[in-house]
Amino acid sequence: MSKEIFDEKNIPTSNWFKFDKVGAKVSGEVVEIFDKPEKDGFPAQRCFTLKQEDGSLINVGLKKTSDYLMGRTNQVKPGDTLGLLFKAEIPSKDKKKHPAKSIEVYIIKNEKPAEEEEEIKL
């Protein structure tokens, strides 16, 4: 019996985290760090692929225009644990714009030396 691939139930859900409401949070081990260029009105982003406790991978993007977020995430490396929390909405001075999202960054550095990581993989 062949399976029909072009079925609505076979469309995967997005693996991009969305800060949709205050209190939304995401965390996991950093697997990859990459940049997305500005596109379709969205600003350039620094993106992180996080491995969650259940083994699933989720991507999260942070605007590169935020000095606060860039300064705090500059020190993140693969293997570190990264947590991001949507703390508050900050009203825009321009009534035509959406409120800004206040995101807090939490980091637990991977304490294992690089040589030890290599030994574990062998």
C-alpha cells in the first residue's frame, strides 16, 4: 500500500519559535548559530538552533538591530545552554508601530574543554 505524500497531515509544523505573548520562553543546547539577512521587511537576524530536552530542534531569531541582544549573545557558543524569555512589551512612541518586545537572555556556558568534547564523540 503506497502512502499519499501530498496530504495536509504530512505538512510539518514550523520549527521557528515565536515570541507571541509575554512570558513565552524557549531554551536548549545551542547546536548552530547562523545569520539571516534582511528580507521582505524583516530585519537581519542572529539565529540559534536549540536542541530541546526531548531531542527536538527549534530555531529562534533575534533582531541584529538590538545592541542589547547582540551584546549578550556574542558570547554564546555551540554547546552552551541558551534561554530566552519575552519579559514585557514596551509601547512604541509612534502609535502606528507595534510595541517592542523586551527579551532577556540567559546563558549557561559549557564548561567542558574542546579536547574533552572530542574524546566523548570518539
